[in-house]
Amino acid sequence: MVTAGRKNPFKGRQFTTEIILWAVRQYLQFPISYRDLERMFADRGVRVDHTTLFRWIQAYAPELDERTRPRLRLTNGSWRVDKTYIR
């Protein structure tokens, strides 16, 4: 996420860039709470508080969204449902 002409947004952070980005991606990709994300980190041996995760997501999610949105494929808005999925 470091670009020419911009300061490193991860400079001065206690955790590495990889850990921060992994947390933000997990939160944005899946319906997960901050406390569940905290438990996932604890299972991997990384102690981080849920309020820290909240701050990371508030700080880095808009930047990730801005950088990934141009690469997303557009949909035509038409969805088809097969009979096997209707109960």
C-alpha cells in the first residue's frame, strides 16, 4: 500500500503491515465481529485488542476500497435462480 509521493501509512505501528492488512481484509470480506477477529488472532498467537482492530479498519478500509474498486468486475444486475435453490 505504499506509493511514490505518499508517506508509509504503516510507519510507527506496533504490528507488521501483513498482520494489519490480513485483519482488514478478513473483516471486509466476511461477516465477522471485532471480538471474533480478536479470537482468530489469539488462535494464531497474536495478541491484539478488538479496539485496535476497529482503529485499523477505520484507518485502512477506505484506502483498500479505493484501490480495489477499479479492479472489480461489473455485474449487469440480472440474477437467475434455479428451481433447486427455492424451497
